Amino acid sequence: MYLGDVTISLKIETSSNASVINQLTKKLVQSQAEYANYMRQGNIAHTPVLEKEIADLEGLRTLIQTNQDKLFFVTVFISLTCESLEKLNEKSKILEAEMNKKTAMVRTLIFKQIDGLKQMLPTGEIALAGFERNMVSGGVATLMPITNPNVSHSKGTFLGRNYYTNAPIYLNTFIGPPALPNPHIFICRYKSVLGKVFH
């Protein structure tokens, strides 16, 4: 499946452990009450699903309480660029069908295209809110397109310095395979006391 010019932007925010534990405890109590209610009624049709949900919530809460895992709020923004409206509609339907196979909810930013464009730019500013999904650190790690953190070319655009080795990083998007299997770039930003820091 070739969709053409696709840009992906990830918004990943950490959450405080205290608020996450409170939310998980609240959800756990609701699930346990629902389970007890079904058992009291003798309705066992939904109890296996609730038993699994209760076990998952207890496990996740334990991992977060013991600092073995962290919960993040993640939004994935995907931008398609096409030559015509017909091709854009066709590619959008293909993308939605593929995402639906993975049970991912796709929302089109109708009347919010400017905010969508701002969200796609690597400024670190949050232009859109309310589309978050929670993920643990393992799920977030699978979203990172890092195959080699030390990629640099002999010629190209100077991007900065490698955070770990302080070596200069040059990117030549036209060099092609095998030196550059795809022309993707990953920019990571975190807030510090001094302002924004990009990696």
C-alpha cells in the first residue's frame, strides 16, 4: 500500500503518577462494583471480560505505584498530501481502512485544518487537544522510528549535534539507500527550566 506524501507527528505527554493511580483506582472500583452486581444477579455473560479488565487494571496500577512503568498521553497526527481532492479522498479511505483493521480511531480534522497544520510542524506547541490516548512506556517506544541513532552523512544539511556523542549530524535526504533507507527525521523536544530543548 503506497499512500504517497505522508507526514506523521506524535504528541507525547507524561502524566503524574499520583493522578494516574487515582484514575486507575477509580476505574478499578467501578469495574469491581459492576462485576459484583453481575455476580449477584447471576449474569455471568460479562464476567470473564470484567475479570480480565480488573486484573489488567490491578497490574498496571501496581507497575506505576512501584515505578516499574510510566503512563503517557499520546496523540498521533497523520497528514496526507495529494495532487487532487479525488486522490486525497481515495488515499484517506485507504488509510482509514488500514487504521480500522488495527482498531485505531481516526478523526478527520474538518474545519480544523490550520490547527492540524500547526500540530504537524516541529515547534512543540499543542494546537489541538482532546484526542489523547493513554499508553505505557512500551507502547510509546513502538511509535519511535529510530533504527540507528548515529546516522550522519558526509555532506548535507547540518541538523545539530548528537546528544550522546556530541558529533555533528548532517542529513542528505537525496543520498538514497543503503545510506538512507527512507528520508524520515525524528525530532524530540522536552521542556526544561531554560525553555525548549530539541534532540
